[in-house]
Amino acid sequence: MLNKKEAILSNEKNYTIFQFDNHIIRFRAPYSLEKYTKIKEWDHGYLVAMAKYAHKEDEEEEYIDLIPILKNLYFDPDEFLKPIKKVRIADD
């Protein structure tokens, strides 16, 4: 269940999915990404997440900057990101 201050990060096939409010934003992910496992940091559009890749046994950090993605989609990044206080992994 979504709450008004929480966004959700997940992946499906070759895409990362960022969900907030009524918006679902999909963008290309590394081909070997199996899943995101943990959010380490959320800083107004910049995410540091732990990810599991098919070619590695150990998880590694993945860095996601949502601001250029939002700008390319004609969102106002400040307006869109302002209410987000937390990001969690889907089914966490």
C-alpha cells in the first residue's frame, strides 16, 4: 500500500520502476539486475540502493539520479520530489 510520503523502487525485466502517488516511472536498468534489496540513502531525487546482479554473488551499490529522468519526462523535479520522505523496496 502506498502512503502519501513514500515512494517504491522495484524492477521488472530490464527496467527500474519508481512509483510515487499515481505515477509509475520506468527506465532502463542494467541487463544483469536481478533485484534491488535495500535503500541505503534517499536525498531529494538521488538514491543509493543495494542491488543483486546475475553475474556477481555479492550485492553492490547502485546509484540512481532521478532528476535528469524527471526533466526528460517534463516533470518539475522539485515539485514531484518535495513530498517524498522515504523510498522503500517493493514488497519490503
